[in-house]
Amino acid sequence: MAMLGGRPTLEEVALRAGVSRATVSRVVNGSTTVAEPIRDAVLRAVEELGYVPNQAARSLVTQRTDSVALILPETPNRVFSDDQFFPGIIRGVSQELEAVDKQLVLMMAGSTASHGRVERYALARHVDGVLFASMHGIDPLPGTLARMGMPVVCSGRPLGRDTVPYVDVDHVGGVRTAVGHLIASGRRRIATIAGPLDMVAGVDRLTGYREALAEAGLRCLVASGDFTRESGHTAMRQLLVDDPDLDAVFIASDLMAHGALRALKAAGRRIPEDVAVIGFDDIELARYTDPPLSTVRQPIVEIGRRIARQLLWLAAGEEVDREVILPTELILRDTT
Amino acid sequence: MAMLGGRPTLEEVALRAGVSRATVSRVVNGSTTVAEPIRDAVLRAVEELGYVPNQAARSLVTQRTDSVALILPETPNRVFSDDQFFPGIIRGVSQELEAVDKQLVLMMAGSTASHGRVERYALARHVDGVLFASMHGIDPLPGTLARMGMPVVCSGRPLGRDTVPYVDVDHVGGVRTAVGHLIASGRRRIATIAGPLDMVAGVDRLTGYREALAEAGLRCLVASGDFTRESGHTAMRQLLVDDPDLDAVFIASDLMAHGALRALKAAGRRIPEDVAVIGFDDIELARYTDPPLSTVRQPIVEIGRRIARQLLWLAAGEEVDREVILPTELILRDTT
DNA sequence: TTGTAGGCGTTATCAT
DNA sequence: ATGATAACGCCTACAA
């Protein structure tokens, strides 16, 4: 049992086991060059004293902390508001990290002021690496850290010309498939509610929509939201004003789709008879909207796992792919 | 600019500024006993070299890490699945922590195996404190850590007889108000879908329901869920079998209520004409269910902030209240 | 196989 | 007001 105030050190364990500090260190770190009986004695002493290595001391010499930082752009609306994206990412990341006994340090970085904090922190702690999730606009931070030799991986293709490794899904392809399905089933006035255009996910999904319509020679009708329910609701009402006869809409996130569904129903549209809708994400909510939402599934937790794995490779000094693209899948429910 | 491989140390800054390490340390830590010109010279050197203090070295001597751990019981279903509780807590906690420039270390602790990890970690890192959110059953970990002198605060009254400080809401009172409202508006066959009974939130909300019905001389009808949508859906169907004539139901979480709404509609019940429903939480979803859900609001983010603040006080060596109870509020929308 | 000793980058206690 | 100097707890050559 460790006692209050002053936990045992290597030194004390060594004393108790009747060996040198070096030997204790070897045992604790699993070196194989220690005689069986000695190892046992040390282990017993460790047990009896309740010894736990001091991570700060260890880091000081090893230059590692066995922890990685996950940086999330805290925008008032989105992060943790009611979106399953971040929770999913966190979950995936922590699964992978746990497997190798590393810790997850979470940092919100909304303001540019906090960018300073983040940078200082990453440097000061010697975190073993930094993960970024869904940045807005052109953020120099990932590139800056990478250039200083810090392992960095992003979820979502980073804007700008920094070339840090990232994991993303095939937004364009996924949306083209979805909109293609709408067209194939006879819809002709197909609108979209785009995500924020300072985010790759927003831009790429809009591109997919545009490409699909262009190919079919159909006209575009675009409204914009910021991935929140509320914005989806507002955008849908706008769309209904712009073209009361629209017969389908692709919406860049399920949450926005949820808001849009409400606007559609309020306007007396039957779904999917009058207007078909397809969302993007496939969060659990999608199965419970009324009617259940057709959507483009992206493997959110898997993205978290992959960025974590990539980072661990990087930190281990390996080369990793500059780009990993995960597939999406069209899930057809009752809104199409 | 710090260079790759080997960032500058106190020593180098001292050299460059032409002073001793001690003086640099003083400046960096904001001591007031340093002459103006010297301070400036040091600051300039810090700037030019891109010096950032090494946290490990610092922790080694100060015995602090400026970081706190947040332990979440990772159950396959709940954490981060689609519940706004944990995200809200995290958000509140990180707001408070950021204000004092401390870091948040996130740890999932589902298995008992991971309990070992958590304990070791908390000890090894000298985290300044540990936060627990919504534990299941009787968990000895908070008490154990507290006894070892570690500052600990829980969100939700801990089961068992360990006496660690906690922050919770008035579950019983909130539910009694809600059920009281149902009764006052003429409902007589009022069922409930309870949360998991190994959690205080589950037990207390059930108690509130029982008390309210007992007072009114009404009969109880109870089904159980685990706070997920799916379980709410299942439980509601069961309830409908048990008593096809029920005219109201109090549901221990909004997510379960969402699932239940679906079951109710599938069974052809009109809401609220045939059956009234009230949930608990007031997550954003509640405004978007069909119809919008009446519910008992609990201030989730505020809970996060409070546990963080309490912990900070504790860590600073102050006394804190053993118990902080936050109020709830009945939000009436269209399901009542 | 085991022990010795030096150093990791800071802070803090003394002198000065 | 500033500067030596001794910890802080551990890892790791290097020596034995």
C-alpha cells in the first residue's frame, strides 16, 4: 500500500529488495536480463511498497510521455453540442490508445488565442503526437507542429498546402452515389443543404452534389447550414421558398436533415412521396427520425481508430501513407 | 524558433541572456523580484530561442502536473453512443480547466481491468485530481484514490459508503414535479420507463415516480431501460402490452423517450391526446422529436463545470461541500 | 547478470 | 536582486 504523502521511489524498492536501483528499473521495465530469483524479490518489494513509477521522472529522461493530444476546434455550436461526430472520434482514438497504454489529452481550440496554448502545451509536454479533428479553414497549426518534428495526423483533409498525413472518407464519391440514386428514382428538382464551406467536409459534399447534377444535366439549388439541426431547419425553409416544387434534397449531415425533416413536415410535404431526403453520417438518430432517414454512412469510430494508429506508427518512427481514404455506404431507409 | 531535435533549455536561455538559470526561472514563473532590464533581456532570449519550459522537469520538482483526469465508465452502449450527457460533462469540465490552464486527460474505464490502469495512471502522473462521471454500481475506486490523498470529485451521488464530494441534481424532486403535472392534468394510468438500477440516476428517478404516484394513490407500472433509444423503444412496447390503456408515461431519459415515442406512434397512440409523455435531460433532441418532448431539464454542462471547480478547490487545499445539488426544471412542450 | 554513476531540465534553498 | 547548488526520480551507458 502506498502511503499518503510521499510514495515510494525506485530507491526504496531497491533497498527493500536488497539490489541496486538499476536492477529494479530493469525489472520494472521488463528487461529479460535479470535472474529469476532477483526478479521475484524485486517484484515482491514493488508489491509490498505499492510502488508506481513516477512518470515525470521517466519522461524527463526518455523524452516520451506516453500520451497524445487530440485537438478539437471548439466552435460554440458544434463540438459536443449534439453531434455524434466528435464523440465517435474520441471513442475510436481512445480504443487504440488504450491498447498500447497511452493516454488521451483532450484540448478544445476554438479561438486563435487557444492556438498558442495548444502549441505550447504540445511542446512543453513532449506529447508523443498530436491529432487534429475536423478543422475549419486553413489552420497552420498542424503544419507548424509537424515541421518541429512532432508527429501529427489529421482527421479530414487539411486545407492549405501543408502536407501532414490525414484520414478521410470519400465525400465526393459517397454523395455522388446518393444523388445518383435520387436521380435514378426519377427525382428532377434536387436541392441540397451544404455544410460550412470553410470545412473540407462541407466543400467536398457540395462538390459531389454538383458533379452528380451536372452529369445528369439538372439544375442546382443550394442552401447552406453549419451542421446543426437548427441550421438545417432554417435552410430547408429557405429552399422551400426558393423552389416550392423541389422533389428531393441531399443534406450534408444527419443532424441538419433532422431539422429539415421538421421544416418539410411543417410545410405539409409528405416524405418521401412529395420530397425524398438523404442525409450524411448515419448517426444512430437516423434510424429514429420520422420517417427513418436514408443517409450516406461514414465510419466515424473507425476514422478515430485510424488516425490514432497512423499517429502511433509515426511516433514509432515509421513511414505512413500521406492519405487514407475510407469508404462510405449508401443506407436506404424510408425517406427515399 | 525552436529547432528540430533538441529544444532550448533554461540553461541556454540563461547563457544567451547573460544571467543565471535561477533568474531565467524567476522570470518565466513571473517572480516580481527581478530588475526590469534583466527581465527584458531574459524575455527577449526566451523569444528568440523559442523556449518552452519542459513540463516533465517541472513536475518532477513541483509534484504537480497541471492536469486532471476525467474517468468515464465506458459501457458499450452508452458512453458516446448517442447520448449528450458525457459530451456535456466534458464540455463543462474543459471550460473550467481551460480557464486555469490545466489539461484534461480522458480515461474510459469500463472493465474492472481498466480500473487498475486508471489507478496506476492517476498515481504515476501525479494528476492534480480525478473526476468521475456517472458510475455504475458500487465503485471503490473514487474512495480508494481519495484515501491516498488524491483530490476526487464525482458527478452523481456515489453508491456505497465512501464519502467523496459530489455534484448531482435533484432527481427525485424533478421527477415528482413532472409526474405531479401529469396527475394534475388528469392522467390516471401513469407508467414509467426507468433507467438502469445500478445507477443513482436510475434509482432516484424511479423513486420520484413512485413517491408521486403513492401520494396520489395511483398504481405504479414500471419497465426498465438502460438510457438508450433502443431500450426505450422496447420498454414502451412492453408497457403497451402490460396496460393498453395507460394514458401517460414518465421516461427517465430523453433518448429513451425518443425510442418510446416511436413505439407509441407505431401502436397508433396519439400524443398527447391518448398518452402524455415526459422525458428527462432536455437534450437538444427534445425540441425536435415529433411532437416536441416535454422533459425535466438538468443542467448538464453546469454539472461538468461544478465538478471541475470543486476539484480545483480541493486541489488547492480548500475545504469543499460534500454535496452540491443543482436544480432541475420542468419544460413543457407538446407531449403533455 | 548486476552495480556505479552521470545526467535529463526545473525549482528552490541558500548565500552573496 | 542575483547566483551557486542541491534535490526531484528515473534510465542507461559503462564497468565489473
